[in-house]
Amino acid sequence: MADVPTTAGVVVIGAGIVGNSLVHHLTRLGWTDVVQIDKGALPNPGGSTGHASNFIFTVDHSREITDLTLDSVAQYKEMGVFTQSGGFEIARTEERMEELRRRMSSAKAWGIESELVSPAFVKQKVPFIEEDQFIGAFWTPGVGVVDSLRAGTIMRERALATGELTVVPTVEVTGLDTEEGPHGRRRITRVRTSGGDIEAKVVVIAAGVWSPKLGDMAGISIPLTPAVHQMISVGPCPQLTETEGEISFPIVRDMDTFCYERQHGADMEVGSYAHRAILHEPEDIPSIEQAKLSPTEMPFTSDDFDPQLEQAYELMPELLGAEGAEMRYAINGLLSLTCDGNPILGESEVAGLWTASAVWIKEGPGVGRAVAEWMTDGHSEIDLHHSDIARFHEHQKRREHTRLRTTESFIKTYGIVHPGEQYESDRDQRLSPMHDSQAKLGAVFFETAGWERPFWYETNASLLEAYGDAVMPREHEWDSRWWSPIINAEHLRMREAAAVIDLSAFCIFDIEGPEALDVVQKTCVAQCDVAVGKVVYTPVLDAKGGFRSDLTVMRLGDEHYRVVTGGAHGMADRAWFSGHLPETGSTTLTDLTDDVSTIGIWGPRARDIVSSLTSDDVSDAGFGFLSCREIELAGTSVLASRISYVGELGWELYVPMEHAAGLWEALLEAGAPHGAVPAGIGVYGTTGRIEKGYRAYGAELDSERTIVEAGMQRPKVKAAHFVGKEAYLAQRETAPSTVLCTLTVDDHTSASGARRYMLGGEPILTRDGGTLTDGHGRHPYVTSAGSAPSLGKHVLLAYLPPDQAVIGNQLAVSYMEELYPVTVGSVDATPLLDPTNERIR
Amino acid sequence: MTNPLVCVKRVVDATSEVVLTEDAQGVDGRYAGFTTSAHEECAVELAVRIAADGGAATVVTLGDDDAVEQLRAALAVGCAAATHVVADPQAFGPADVAREIAAVVRDHEAAGTPHELVLLGNDAADTGDFQVGIRLAYELGWPVVNGVSTVSVADGEVTATGSGPDGHETFRLPLPAVVTVLEGGVEPRYPSVPGRMKAKKAPIEERRPTADPVGPSRVRLVLPPPSPSTVQVLGEGPASAPAVVDLFEQLGVLAR
Amino acid sequence: MIVVLVEVTPTGEVVETSREAMTFARDLAAAGGGVPIDAVVVGHPDDALVGTLASYGARRVHALTGAAYDSFSGAAWAAGLMAVRERAGAVVVTAAGTSRGNEVLAHVAARSALPMAANVVSFSSLSPFTVTRQVVGGAALEEMSLSQRPAIFTLAGHAVEAAPAATAGAGELVVETPDVADADLLARVISTEEPEPDLSGNLKSARVVVGAGRGAGSAEGFDDLLELAELLDASLGVSRVVTSLGWRPHHEQVGQTGSRISPDLYIPCGISGAIQHWAGCSSAKTILAINTDPDAPMVTKATHAVIGDLHEIIPAVNAEIRRRRA
């Protein structure tokens, strides 16, 4: 076996499905001198890949995960290690059937062939199933199983064939050395191993459940937890022995019991996600020598599995109870879970130190390709922002947070998760100074980036009567879960008088120094070389012209800019700007998020209210739109910025945390006579925004979308260079492949007579249910959905094929497998409400 | 109709590197997990086969609360009843365990379900004392056959065979008797799904020890010092054949 | 005084592990100030056997004879051993940790209501008498106190090297015919099937030994291994599980309860390398392990290794040998 080289172009730590895919794609993309190490032996070094059940269901509610899965399937197929079996997800309850209908929406949105079928249909393909145990099923013919170990070997061998890969198994990493770089950012210099040290400027941790331990060696957090997935193998089953090969019958996911049944030759594997969350610490995983099977195949705890055994037996008694069928193998297999269920990918805060962790078999090859692209070009074809390691806020990096959240989410692996669903554990991590006051107002708090943000205020229920049906009440429980008509009442009051909104979750950072202008010009599309006191709203692009973010930049001085961006994506934005600071160190980035609170006040009476609290000139002439300056407000000096995400006259007020509560009270008090109310994020994030057609990063905007497709191009492009400029210029010269449109729902009446309201993610079809396909080969789906109370309409945003992007075009949205008529209202950023923006003046 | 009693012990599944408990009085099963030893699995299999004549096999263990897992494992493969002497097994020496099993045999007999045959493993996979079965025989005043791999019962006699130093040996003796089993004579079955489900619901007789234990005379456990590996790996799979034969030539064992 | 139960082969030789037990007893006797050692054998020993035991330091050789000793019964052997011990007032009763040794001494311990230590490898103190013994199949050691008299223990196979005494014992033969109760003869061997002829007669002296363990897979899985043995003019040695499972005869077993070998080259194939086996093969000069598991103890302890399935590797090696010879 090879010795450990003393230097490497890149070191990949791990020889599971991810590490193997990485070395293949890195060498394919031209990386040289690639070294792959693993503490285990090949081909199965003992990680989670070695005991994976290896089946792939392609439909997920997340587009990012679905795309990685589809790419992985394509790669597995190309390697000849994919066996198509088809798969059923069966429903034992009506509630689950509804979830399967919702799954159909995702299938159609992502273009995956699926259908809802009867128990008799299932019985025909799986003769040993008990039909009377369930009421229907979701059938995906493209489901299959893979040989992930073989795939790993093939990819490793392909990399070896380039002559650029050295593989060293049975070598354990003992340390990761870093050194100080510019701006105090450390960078990776060396991998220490039991077989000698390797000097390297680029290192990837692809070590699955051990990744946190390796991250610790370099002082970075890779917040995943090893968790147990129980699996038993029963056989030989006579019904299975007669079939050829590994799998002949479709895989059955028994969604309501959180189990699956998957044929493996003559055996039936029964897996479970129903048991209590059994979490381990990475340090407590046994060594290869200590482990009985492999380190990630922990001793089976049969008590945890017994209830599932009964449910599996109910479903397949003839098979599982067959003469001679025995439980021959049972494990508590370890896999990786994260606090939000997404992988952990990308470059860490230590320059050159990457990770590709918390990845399952179904995403492995796709992740390997995407991360290799990212490492090579700075971006990947598939948008990975939900999986970016930079997304984690400090509180999310704690082991305790990961433990609590995964304990809560484990049972949701097969659960019915509402898109608005909130976590219950480890809340109250970040409280705005107004929190107590808000609680007294009956605030219903939703969490964003650890911040507790009021979504609406129960004390505003008194408005419901005044607005009557204008609040667009929702009669169906699913549609109204995690929602309240009070949001719409708050919205209407804002449009009528004013609303005060807590925006403390904003991520705020200052860029100061002689090169501050260069930094923002380089990262932002919009012209930032503006007068001091100007506010700029701007997209941020990657090199291929996809969205990295959209945010606002204020010029506070010649060499001083303030960047304000959403909390959820703020950490990734901060990392992006940090990565574009000059090496000289003369220009710095300072995070003010925890020091500065933001309060918004908007509505036709906003100026009256603000002027009652200040002697400064806040008239349109004295304080124009898109300008900012310090004013004295209710005895406190605040930075006021005249900007709006809800399409109303008003300001974002940046105030030191310690004065925020006082300002909040003063605004509410001064606003009361004008009819102002506190309003929640339901207004700010959905209703106010959607009426104005404002795009949101993560919904309409991501790295696979362009400014032109999103209809956000300005007449001119600034002369200064910025990241993605070349691509953007090219995009402007060609017709878009897809066009972001605003649609309204014409009729909400379902077959049962109940009025239904879409929540987002639903496919847009022709009026008679035909499929649409845009120039990217994608199918249109709802990127944002919400009430537009001032229009009396339910509004949907969706990218449509250009030929369908015609105002007045009549299409349909599929919701829970029923079609509802919709009409295109806007084919660019022109808002449906107040298209000339009179209200903002 | 035979109603054998079979004795099992919850032991660490020490097929890998052994980890000791903090007090060095036992083996830590955190990573390796717990099991019933191969000898005892064979004893259970033999008991179930012997009871197939219309009798019922009962499994007994002396162990902590978790040892119920080993009882259920035996119930899942065909034992009909289980008795759990709830006690800290580390505090019980071989004589203590033999006394407690004898008490179970006597109490079951008094309750109208006599066991005419008691099967045990030849030695415990952890403590390796090689004596519980023999001590049990003296407690009961029964004969004992040791280290056999097949056991059958017919006409009130038990026939057992096993490998001895001078060849394959056969014993035949009248019941009641104690027999200790070595693996190899029978293939123990794995549990079936219905078997496991039945085992889950089967009632387990719980009892306390009849007397305070004398103890195992154990001072402490220690691990032998690890020897550093200096192995030279010649290769993987059949492709390494030339390297292997090179070694033979180098050692001069290929001459002919 | 120390009483040592000694086992004898059908051809009348002292088995190696019993010679080891005599050797260990001598060390213990020396530490105790030179107490005498008596050996106990079953059946009528010839002069050579008595001579051997004398050379190992036996003061007396007690021979248990009579109808009760025509075939094996653990209880009967124990009765005879105890009669000798009681008469002589021995403070230690010991034997090799073989199946017979462990069984008979367990009978002695049960009859005496005394503790017993199985598979002792060393003693650390005489007062209190403290021994170290193998537990968990040799993967761990237990320090155990044997404070009562007589101390009853068996010695783990190959824990010491058998060596004759510097000064031979008197070797006085004492023929015993103990009274054995009928109850002690209930569980006795009623028939013994002759083992297969010993093809590994030279196992202990072989220059090359091909080893086989559970990885052979079945009784039919030895063809390639036997061919390799033939090509190398080697003997076949197997692990305990192979004989337990009935795949190969007992006399081919290498390890604590089998032979100890010291060839120039040992080729353990599909043997994980538990302590029991290692004790029998650790003296090999070169060890080439063939195993699917690169972390198997046999691989890490070996001098050379090939990772993979023996059923793929051995045929390739055999073919390579034939090719080079052709």
C-alpha cells in the first residue's frame, strides 16, 4: 500500500461515497496531486456507506436535495450500479393520503414520474402485502437501489486512472494545522496523520459521522450528530428466493409507521425511523478495533425495534412469517443528522478547509460533483445554499443545539412536515430588546436564525371584525396551520394607517477602509459609488451570473458602507463579503448584528408618526426615498433609511440594541392615535412583499436563476467590474429561458366545496392539467404564495416558460391533486399593487 | 415429554478489542454489545429440540435488568418460559450461580414443573470459570456430562456425544442430569419475526437470589499489553499471488 | 505439597500441557520453599512415563487404577485425585487447562466447596495466593485471589514452556485403587470412536504449516489448502472452531487446547487469531496471514499479510507455484 505523501494539491479525508465521488470529480476537473486517506481499509472503511440500505426515493420537498438526488441517480446509472425497482410510499390514514397528494405536487414540480395508486395496484406488484392495512400509495417507478461500495470503487479507480490520485487507507488523521492569514482568517496548512504529515493548502473533510471530530482539530464546527437508524434483515423468504438478483419487488415505505421494507436477495430488510432518537457523540464511536462489526454498525437494541416489527408483520405477514425466515442480521446503523436536515458543504471559516458531510447515499455522487465544481469554479451547477456550511449561526454550532433539534426532527424523517412548521426545542436563543413587550401583545413567535420574531400579534385579533372577509380566512386546517387571518388584518391596517415591525433579525455588517468602495463594487451588481447617505438595493451574483444574495447597502461615509441582509442567509453573505476583502488587511468587515436592532415603520401615516417624534426634516424633500441619515428620534439617535419591502412610505430605523425597546414603545405610543399597530413578519415577509412582487432570496432567487429571468434588470450596467458581470452581460443579450411571473388564483373552490389556499411549491400546469417546461427543462412551480389582502387575491410567484409569460394567460395550479385556475398578472417586477409606486413616496 | 432448563448468561460480544469497565471488575459492552455465547446458543437450540417431544424448554439467567434481552432472545427461538434471577452478575461467583440455578430447579419442581435435564454452556464467554454446570450437579445430586456437542433424550436416558482427547466420545446416563455444551454439534436457529413478537409478550418469572453471594474472588481485570503491529501487507486478493510465492522463495520453503 | 493431575496420550506419553503444568508447579513449589510435587495419572504407567514425570520433578507418581478408571468419568477421576490429596495433605491441586483438566478440577472444587481458578497464566504472590488467569477468551486477564487451601487451579495451555527439572524427583510409583461410588460412574464414557489417522504427525516439527480457520467456510472448503500444504510439503493445522464444527479432526488443532507449533513459516488462512490460537502459533518464525479483515488480530500480529478471500487467493498461489516449477 502507498505511503503517505508529504505534500498534496488537495487532501480528501474519507473514502465513503462522498470522498470517492469527490476524488473522481476533482481529478476530472483537472485537480492534480490529489491524496485520499481513510482510517479504515478499502473498499469498506467502516463508515455509514458500508451499512447503508442503498435505496433511492427521488421525490423530496426540497428542490436542492431532489436535484442532487437526480444527479446522483444519473451517475449511479452511468456506472452501472443502479437497479430500478420502483417504490411505493403507502398511506394508512387520510392525513397521510393528503401528504401523498402534496408529494405529487413536488413530483410534478421537479418533473419526476409518479402517481397515486390504489392498494390493489400495490398488491399486484407486491403480492405479499396486506391490502387492507392501507388506503392508497404514491408510486414512483424510477425508485431503485444502488451498490454504493462498488460505485465508490469505480469512482476511485477512475480517479486513479488519471494518475493524479494517491489513495492511502488505514491512516488516521491526528491533527489539522492552520496558520493566520489576512483579516485574522486562518488557513489550512497541513494534515497530520498516523502515517506522517501532508502539506496541503486545500483539504476536504468527507468523513461522515466523524467529521465533527476532524472539524474540532482545525477549530471549526461541523454541526452534525451521529444518529441510529435501526435495520433488520429477515430471510430467507421463499417468496424472494425464487427471484433473480438483488431486488425484484418494489420497495415499500410504510410512511405512517416510519418503516420501510426493501428486498435484498432472499432477505427482506426492514428499517425504521420510528424509534426514539438514539444519538451518539462522534468521540463515542468505537474504533475499528473496538467495534464488533464496523464502527458505524452499533449493537442492535431490540426493544426499540419491537413495535416496528409488529407493524411490518401486519403489512407482510406471509413473507415475514414464512417458514424458515429468520432475523439474521440487525444493526443500529449510524448516519449523520443536522439541525435543519440539510448536508454541510463548502469552505469553512478556515480558508482552504472544505467539508462535504451529512450526506446520504442518495445524494453522494451529486454532492461530490457539486462540491468539486464549487472548489474549482467558486460555484456549482446545482444551487447549494441550503447546505452551505457558512449558513450556521453561532448558536447553531453548539453540539447541544444539533442534539436537541435532531432529537425533535428524527421522527419527522417520514413525518408529515408542514412548510411553516416550527421547532419546539432550543428556542429563545436570540431575543430582540422588544421581546417582552411583544409577548405581552400576544406575539406568536417564529424562529429565524435563532431570533424569535413575532409572526402576528393576537392582540390585533380585534381588527378581524373591522375587516371582515377582507382578511381572506382559510377554512382548511392544513392551509391555516402556522397562519392566522390576523396577518392579513395587520396588513390592511398598515396599508390604511401604519405598522411597526421588529426586524432585529437582520444581519448587519460594516465595511470600512480605503478599499471599502472596491469591495462593495466588486460584490454588488448595482452602482455603489453613490453619494454618502444613499441606499442601494442590489443583487449579488456568483461568477456564472447566478444569485448569491440580494441585499441593501448604505453609504455612510467615503470609506464606510453598511450592508443589511436577511438573518437566514446573513452568515453566508458575511462569508462572501469577507472572502472579497483585500489581502492587505486595510479594509475590514465588522458584524453589528448583535449591537444594532432594526425597527420598521411603514404606511401612509408613517411620516406623521415619525415627525411627531423628531425635529429633523423627514418630509419627502428633506428625506428622500433611498436615502439614509442619522436623526434624533424620541430622544435617541437612530440611523434612518427610507426604503421599503412592503411598498409603503416609511423607514427602517437602526438603533443601538440598548435603546431599541424604548424606541419601539415610543413608536407604538405615537402611532396609536394614527391607527398604527405592531405587525408581524407575516406582513413583512409575505403579504406586503408579494403584493409588490418583491423577490426573496431562497424562494425566487438562487444561484440557478439570473437577474434577467427574475425580471430585475436595470437599463444600464455599471462600468465598474463586479463578480458575475461577464455572465450578466451575456444574459442580457439573450432571451431568457424562463420568466418570473406573478399569478393570481381565480377560483379557490375544491371538489369538496372547501376553499383551498396554496402554500408554495405547487406545480403550475396548463388549464387542463398539461405539463409546462421551460428552457432549462424545468417545470414551473410556485416559489412564493400568499395573500394579497389589498387586492383581495391569493398571489403566486412562479417561473414560467417564456411563451407562457403573457399577462392574462390562463393556467392552473395543482394543489393536493386538484386543479385551480390562475391568471398571469405580471411578467416582470411590475407590482400588481401600486405599479407606479405612488405609495412609497 | 422432556422439560429441559437451559441456562444462559448475558455476556459482552467480545469478538473485538476488549474495553474494561471503569472499576476493572467487568468488560464494557458499550461498543461490542451483548450476546449469548455460542456454547449457550447451542445449548438453547438443543433444549428446544429436546422439548419438541411435547415438553417445554425453560430458559434461566442470573443477571441485571438488561439480561432480559438474552431471555427474550431464547424465547424467540423456541423456549416456552423464562426465569430471571435479578442480580448483579459480577458479584456472583460460580458457586453462587450454581446455588441459584439449583434453587430454581427445586422451586419449579415444587410448583409442579420439574426439569429432568439442565443444559448449560461449557464455560462462560466472559469469566471462563468452567465450573457452574459441575457445581450445579453437586447442588442437585445429579450426574453431569461436560463439554459435549450433541444431546438427545429417549426412554428416560440422555445420550450425549463430544470430542475427547482420544476420539469421539459417547455418554449415556439416566435422567435427571446436568449437561454442559460446546458449540459445533447443532446450528442454532435465528429468531423468526413471529417468534420475536411472541417472545416480546411472554411473561418472565422474576425472582431474587436466595442468599447473599460469596463472590468470584476477583481482584480486578487487566488487559494484556498491546503488541505493535509490524505486518507487511503483500497485497489484496489473488493478484498478490506472485508476491506470496516470492516470499516462499525468499524463505526457501519452495525448494523441491 | 502440590498435586498435579497429569494426562497421558493413548501411546503412553505425557501430554505437553501436563508437562507445562509440572513445570509451573515446580516454580510454585520453589517459591513456597521447595515443597514436594506428586503427579497423578490414570491407568498403569510404564517405566518411561514414570521416568519422564520424575525428570519433571515428581516425588511420587500416583496411578489411579481399577475398573472405575477403565473409561473416563470426571467424578471418578476427581474422587481419586482427592483421595491422594487428602492423604498427602496437599495445599495445591492443579492440572493443565485442557477439557479434562478443567472438568476434573471443577469436580474437585465442587466436592471441596472451594473456589477454582481456570486457565491461570502466572502467580503474583503466595500470601495471599494470587493468580492471574485468562478471561474473555484470553482477551483480558483476571487477578484472582485463592486464599483457601487447597488452592485449586488449572494452567492455561502454553502459558509456560515445559522444561525438565535441574534435579529429577524420586519418581516413586504408588499404585492406587480408590473406592469410587456408583453415583460417580453414572456419567462416564461408554464408547470412544477412534479418531481419523493422524496425518499431521509432524505438525509440531513441520517446517511449514498451513493453517485454516472459520474462513474455510465448510468441511468441503479445504481442498485448495490441502493442495497448498502438499505443494509446500507442509502440515495442516486448524483453529479450535474448525474442530468444534467437525470440519477437521481434533489432532490437527493448533492452540491452547491443541498443539503448539514453531515452524519457519506459518500460513494462517481465514483465522481471526484469538488468544487461544495465538498461544499455539506465536513461536512461528514467519507468519503470513491471509484474511478478509485487515484488522483481524492474526493480521496485525503477523509478519506478512494478504487481504482477501482465501478461496480466491490460495488457488492463485497454487497456480503460481505450479507455474514457477513448470
